Amino acid sequence: KVVFGGSWGSALALAYAQTYPYRVASLVLRSVSLLRHQEMDWFFSPTGGAADLNPTEWRRFANPVTPAVSRLSRNGEDGSRGVLHEYCNWLACESP
């Protein structure tokens, strides 16, 4: 089998290949992220990294996050769709 993964999926594909090497003939990985601290800082920090590459999209992503996280912690799913939508847009603009 060929296992394909991108971003967080690349970490999952690698873990799968390590766990079941007899099931994997090859890996196709794009936008590899192993979720190391430095990768998370580069991707999510408001200064430097990805925010500097695309500041307009960064602001669209970051502006609703703080209040939405607060709402989510208080009220369950309130606001989660908007945050999820902006997060997906942010990931899409950073993954060519």
C-alpha cells in the first residue's frame, strides 16, 4: 500500500508505517509536520513564521480564535463552526 499524508496527516502516516511496516510499500508525504514545539511556534505565533508570510489571512484566523475558545469552554459548541472554518482557511492558505 501507498500511504499518503499531509501536515498532521504526515505524522499519522509515519506512525502507521512504523507500526505496520509490512503493510506499507511507500509513503507520500507533503507539508510534513511532526508537531514539534518549534513547528507549532512557527505556524501559530502571531509574529514571525507563517503570520509574517500571510498577515491578512493570519488576522482572519487569529481574531475570532481567542473569544471563540472562551465561548467553547463555557458553552460547548457555541462558535465552533466559525472557528473551524477560519482554521481550515488558514491551513489551506499555508499548504500549497
